[in-house]
Amino acid sequence: MVLQMESPAPSIKVESWLRGEPLTNFQPGKVYIVEFWATWCGPCVAAMPHLVQLQEKYKDSGLEVVGVAAHEHAPTAVEARTKLDAWLTEKCSNLNYRIAFDYTGEMNKLWTEPSLSAGIPTSFVVDRDGHIAFIGHPMELDDIVPKVLNGSWRTSDQAKAADTERIARSEPLAREKALKKPINDRYWAAVEKEDWKTALSAIEAGIALLPDDINFRLAHVHLLLHRMHDMRTGLSVIRQLVRDAIDRNSEHWMIAALDQLFHPANDHSRFPSAERFAMGKELSEHILALNPLQGDGPKFRSYPAVARYYHESGNKDRAIELVELALKSLDGPEPIPDELKQHLLPHLLQALANYKGEKVCYGALCAVPQNNFPKVTKRSRPRRKHKKG
């Protein structure tokens, strides 16, 4: 059954409470915001100060905010809880609402899956009678919470239209997620055992089912080229991925293909050098055409990948220029969440230090060249020199 507006709110079943008193049930007469979030989710972190403000503004009107951390990435529950607690201590000293922790998946089964919610952050507003009043993004709550508090929201045409639109938008994503789950479960179980043949079989089944899924396509390339070292099949697959990325004119697809070709975490020693650089050149030129140096588009997403190609191809000056522009774009006209910025900064600074061969700094943060950073040699360069630009 779909969890939607007017549905009774599910139970709160969590492993532990990291902040605030435990909440065993929803008290009649109070309004609750149940917020699903994670520390790695930039939009979730960006929404937290907003939730702090809502809690402070409406606490005397009966509002209670409850954060549910049910998506933390860690090998064990103990590691996830420890990491989460340390993050809250460091980043959220002014937190004024409860934080629950669940690693079992029970809260997702009760709340996010039945509501067709495909991602986080997701806010559930529970009305004074214990029924769902709203499901959506936390940044939409400013207009909704006062109406839920005064009892006018659930009977309004605006509320019914919002929920109808949400379900229509979410159903295709939920169906796709349900289709992918058994394939992903089989794939990750095989990866854990390093059973590459079974993993490949799972991914090929996924591509047959959803041929335009970029994650399946990337896993296919990665398995063949970097795990099974099947260059004959892998070359054919990466060629098609590059072609499709360019035909789609998708920056996301092109960055993903470029990473398969030039990311230092991958071993490219078996790959035909001339073809790898030819693919890299074509992808890089298309990315720069989509997001030109003089344009206002954010550079921190795509330029680091393009810089790796230029550095390895011998054009060190262009690589440095691209990383410097990526760093500059962190403070561009489009604000980015501070958590995302802090995640990106060390990687960009390290790349810049490696390319320059000297210590570089951004504010108080500095990086020095890594001794194990691969040097560009004549053998690794393509035979034909690429002109700057």
C-alpha cells in the first residue's frame, strides 16, 4: 500500500537515539517532521540549519523535528553510529531536535519505500491526529508547516495537488528501483566475494532490463577492463559508452566514461595507448564545449576529470588551468553546500599540487605533491601532440 497524505503515520522503530529523548510514539495534538537524511548527502546537510530554525520558531506551537539517519555508509552498525556521532559533535553543536539512528533498514521499509521516495532528504510531516500531511523536500516546509499547525493544510486543494503530483513523479522511479534491487543485491554479493563472472552476469541482466542505466553501463566497463582484464570485450564496451555519452551530449555520462579511461585508481597498462588518448581527447573537447572556460557553469564537477586527461597527455599547463578554475568555481555565483565544498577541496588541492610539483594552499588548507603520483613519461604520451586549446 502506498504511504501518502491521509495515511496513518508508521511506527518509529530505530536502533538508538543519538540526540534528544527517545520517541516511542506520536503524541496526539503535536505536529512532527520526520526527516530522513545522511551525513554524506549535501542537500540533507544544507537543510539542517533550516530544520533548526523551524524547530525554534514553532516549538511553542507543538512542532517536533525528528532526524532519522537511516542511510549512513559504513561496514558495520557500530562504525556507522560512531562516525555519525562524531560528525554531529563536530558539525552540529547547535542542534535542537532529536536524531535517531537505524542501520537495519526497518525505517526505510516502514517509511521511504511505501511512500515511493527514491532519495534523501525526504521530510514526512505528521499532523496532530497522527496522519501523514506532507511528503517531500525539507526546503518546501516554510509554507506548509504553519498550515499543518493551524489545521488548514490537509483539506486544501494545494495539499491534494501536491501529493498527487508527488506520486505521479515518484512511481516510475520507484518501479525502476524495485526492478534494480535484486540485480544490485546479486552484483554486490558477487563483488564482495570477487566472483567477477557472477557480477558480470548480474550487470548484463541489468543492462538487458534497463539499457540506459548509467550505473549498470559503468559497472559493465569497470568489470571487463579493470577486474577481469578482458580487453577484447572491454574495448568494445567502452567504445560504445563513449559514443553514447557524446551522442547524448551528457556531461554526466562523458565524465563517467573519462574516469574509466584516466582515473588513477584504475590500471590502464593493458589499454591500447593511442586509442585511450583519442577517446580522452574527444570526451574532453565535448565536455569543454558544453561547459566552456569562460562560461558560468560549475567547473568542479567535470574539470578535474578533463584535467587528468590533459596532464597525462603531456599538457600540464592546461591541467593546472582546469583545476584552478574548478577551485575558483567552488566560490562561484551558484552556492554549493559547505559539506560538499569541504569534501571536494582536499582532492582538488592535491591534484593541483601534483600537477604543479609544489605546495599549494587554499585558505588554511594546503597540499604537497605526492611521491607516488604517476609521472608523465614519453611512453605514456600519445604520439601526436595536442595543441593548447
